[in-house]
Amino acid sequence: MKIYLVFLLTIFSQVVFAQINDGNIRLKTLQKSNIGKNYVYGKWNEKGGMETHLTYLGNVKTKKGKTYKIMTSVWLWGLSRRATNKILIFNNLNQYVGEYSVTMISDLPKKLKNGILIFENKNNDCDQKVSSKINFKNGIPKEFFRECKKGSGDIYEFYSF
């Protein structure tokens, strides 16, 4: 029983440690302020390992004067190289405000222009001439739909904050 408990605590402590480091690499990326540059932390391999890709998209100033910084995150983990994808929101002091979870890497936004988050349809199932745009000038949307035009109909993806 003791061995089982020690094993569980060891696994749990490594998961918690990974979460603590995540904040440090996010802060590093925000402090560099290189819009559109992808930073890779860690290294995934077939034996395991983890790798995080962070891309700072820029900041938006709302009509009420608040400034938000927007970053995308791709965390690669596990033997099958699973990905956890997010749109991260920070305030002007680089403090975490919240996030939107995104299913596919190709569904992450590619840029932020004039307060508008722009999603390009790079997924083969979507019309690549159509892009979705989400306006952040009025503040952080609590939820939004992203549209994908297909030949057989439209697909709407729902995101909540």
C-alpha cells in the first residue's frame, strides 16, 4: 500500500511541477513581445516528453480602456503526441485572465489586427478563402462561434471563456 501511495504522489507532483513551469514560459514569451513569433519550450519524443509552442499575437485596447494580450498555446504530450490547444488572454500586467480551448491546431487564430482576432481556415474541410473574425474591442467575449464554410454545409464551432 505504501509503494502505491508513493507512486501516486510522485506522478501527481510531476504534473503539478509541469503546471508551475507553464506560467514561467508564458511570462517569458509575453515579455519578449515578438508578435507572430513561435517559441518552443521542451522537446517531445516517442518515449514521451512534453513540448509547448507559444505564439504572442499582440494586444488589444478595448473601448473602455483595458488592454489585453493574446497568445496561442499548443502543448504536445503523450506517446501519441496529443495536442492541447488554447487561446490565452492576459491583462496589461501579464497576469493570466482566462482562456478558450480549441480542438484542433489548425483552428487556432493566426493573427490579431486592429483588435480583431483572425482565424484562417487551414483545415482541408473548410473553404480556405473564408476567415472568421472575432472583435475584442468591446472586451473579452464570454462565448463566440467560429464558422467553417464547406461544400456540403456550414460548420459552427462554439468557444466559451
